[in-house]
Amino acid sequence: MVNVGVLGATGMVGQRFIELLSGHPKFKITALTASARSAGKRYQDAVTWHLDSQIPEAVQDMVVVDTDPSQVKDVEIVFSALPTEHAAIVEPQFAAAGMGVASNASAMRMEPDVPLVIPEVNPEHLELIDNQRKNRGWDGFIVTNPNCSTIALVMTLKPLYDEFDIQRVYVSTMQAVSGAGYNGVPSMAILDNLVPFIGGEEEKMESETLHLLGDFDGETVTPASFGVSASCHRVPVVDGHTEAVFMEMEEDFAVEDVKNAFRNFKGLPQKLGLYSAPSTPVIVREEDNRPQPRMDRLTQRGMAVTVGRVRKDDVFPQSLKYVLLGHNTVRGAAGASILNAELINEIM
Ligand code: NAP
């Protein structure tokens, strides 16, 4: 078993890490960190648990420590669910102390020597870890996964990017409140309402998408060159980000070919049979009223993206429309980091 820690273990994503790592065949949680507010307390006393499951027994009495590498002993990998500002400072400290950091935070995502990875999409970018260690003199490393909306979008773009000539993508999101953390969106702001702005989200979707689908020459990533424009919105849904995607192609296409590209899409995690990998990463639904967050977010343990309403645009030529749904704290956050770590553990 590989000993692992969770940084920011009391937060929304930290709790998801603990839930998903409970019973993991290869990773065993041996350290939990949070802020000074929680350090020194038993996990069950420090956390306000928000998930439908119970707090796993193995961590209930574990004592939370400060988020400081000197407090985390005999751990190979830490999963980071820290706020971005804090992640920027401490994740490099953990890597310098010899630990692998699988991070959800955006702080290091666009650093040229830090891999930003979705294992089904761009596993080859993990080679950047060698450059990173050389550049920074670290024994450990940092690997990141994209923003929660970007992951779901790119898992559906990758099979199309491989088969069709994409010119432009417009995406409009309907994002769940859990994406902002438990204290992120006050109930008075979101009940009976919708908030048409999520700070920094559109910029992340636009830049991370092109980076993930970019060319990698062993040293640098050259972003893909099609256009991506995002509009991001918060809606009164607890878990599960829905996205309406509009795409212009260079040439005409058959809708059935698009659906088959989604259905046949598999990547390295499926080939290697990684524990957290969904067997079918993109699920196509034929009903007019799917996907829906409540019904589809837990498909394949929350690790698959569900697509529906795949159709041609009747107004603009050579254009495609579809709706997708991904679980933002599973596939969009904790599950994504765990799958990154499983892949690294298997191939490096
Ligand atoms: P959250 O619920 O606010 O949790 C933050 C965690 O970090 C808590 O454990 C908190 O500990 C700890 N923390 C806060 N300040 C700290 C400090 N100064 N030192 C050490 N620990 C500190 O946030 P979240 O929604 O889980 O998000 C965590 C990260 O994941 C963020 O970077 C976010 O952008 C990213 N992310 C979130 C989602 C999502 O769907 N929620 C998706 C993708 C990425 P205390 O309890 O002790 O304060």
C-alpha cells in the first residue's frame, strides 16, 4: 500500500478525497491536514461532514495536523484540496520535501513544467515531471488536474478533436453550488435564483482546454489552436455541472459519427484497468430530457461524463450542439486527482 495524505481534508473536496480513498486497493490515508483552526483535533471533531456517506471509520479519530510538510511523515503522495492562494505556497514545499502532490488547486496548473492532466486525454504530459524535478531540484513533484467544468468539457472534446476538424467551441455552463465550497455561495443568493458570473472560471475553461489538447514535444506544450469561448453560471443544484456546448466544424459531419466517437472513446486508464477509471468515459443518452444532475451525476461512480441532445445545429452550417454533465467534486476534482496518482503509480 502507498501511504497518502489529504491537504485541506476538512473542505468540500477534501471530504470527497476521503470518501473516494476509503477502501482504495493501493492508497492508504495516513495523514490529514487543514488550517490552524482544525489542527490538533480528531478528524470527526474538526470536520462538518457534508456528504451522503458516513465519515469512514479509519479516519474518524485521526488527528488533523497543520498543512506543513514537517508534520506529514512517511507519506508518498499528498492530495491537495487547498485554497489556491495557500496551495501556491505549500504545494512546492511538499514537493521539495520529496512527496508527490496531486493537486486540485489552480495555483500551479499553467506553470510550464507542471503537468495539467486528464489521464484519458493527455497522459503523455506526465513526462514534464522529469523536467520539473530537474528545473526545481525536487525529489517529489506536482501534478494537477483541470478546473471542474474544463475536465467534463475536454473529456467530450478529445474524441471529437481526434476525428473532426474543430473550428470553434462555445460553452455555457450551469454549475453546482458545491463547486464553490460549503461556504462559497450563501443560500439566500442562490435559492430561487441563478448567478451569471463565477470569478476566473471562464478564463480557466478557455486556457486549460487548449493546453490539455495541445501538442507536447517532450519539453513544452503548444496549446491547440481552435477558438474556445465560455460563459459560466451558478445554478441551484448541489452537485453536478451541466454544460451546453456549441461547436463549429471545418467540414460537414454525421451526428451518428459524433455519437460513435463519444461511445468508442477510451484512454490509458481503461487500458490499464485503473481502479478509479470509468469503463466508458463518455456515456451517450438518447432521451430528450437527459442528462440531468440528479439522475446522471453518479454514473460510473461519478467518474464518467454523460452527454445528451447530440444534434446538428439547424441555423449555422457544419455546427454541432450537445449537453454534457459531469460530477464536479468527483470527476471534476477529487476523483480526477486520484486517477492522476493511480496512473503515475502504475507507469512511473
Ligand atoms: P473548501 O471547502 O473551502 O475547503 C478548504 C480546505 O482548505 C479546508 O480543509 C480548510 O481547512 C483548508 N484551508 C483553508 N485555509 C487554509 C490554510 N491557510 N492553511 C491550511 N489549510 C487551509 O474548498 P473546496 O471547495 O474543497 O476547494 C478546495 C480546492 O479545490 C480549491 O483550490 C478549489 O478551487 C479546488 N476545486 C474545487 C472544486 C469543487 O467542485 N469544489 C472543483 C475543482 C477544484 P479548515 O476547515 O481548517 O478551514
